Amino acid sequence: MKNTLEDLKDEDLITKGMMTKNPIRMTPEELEAWKKERDIYVRQYLFSIGQPLVYRKDGKIIAEYADGRIEKR
């Protein structure tokens, strides 16, 4: 039985999607590049299904839409 993420092999994590390496085993440079790619992918995916990208910034909720509109609450 595997107890932690560190115990998993990279092959165990590659079941669906684009992950090719366990983030725990990435170098700092690889991890930073992966995070940037992830952020771009999430934004594109949400916009493709008609959903805004929603996040918290400076205590306010921000919603960004594919048409460039930004709502702050």
C-alpha cells in the first residue's frame, strides 16, 4: 500500500491528462514552468466552456471573462 505522494511512481500518476512527471520530483525550474502552463490551460479551458476565471485578490472576488470583462465584488 502506498502511503504518501512521494511513494508513488510517475507512472502511477499518469492515468489521464497531460502530466508526465510527479510535481514532487520536479526541479524548481520545472515546477515554475509547469505552474505557468497550468494557469494558461485552466484559463483557456474555463473560457472554452463559457465560464469565468474566478479568484480572490486583495480581499475581493474577481471574475475574468473571455471577452475581457472583469467584475470585482
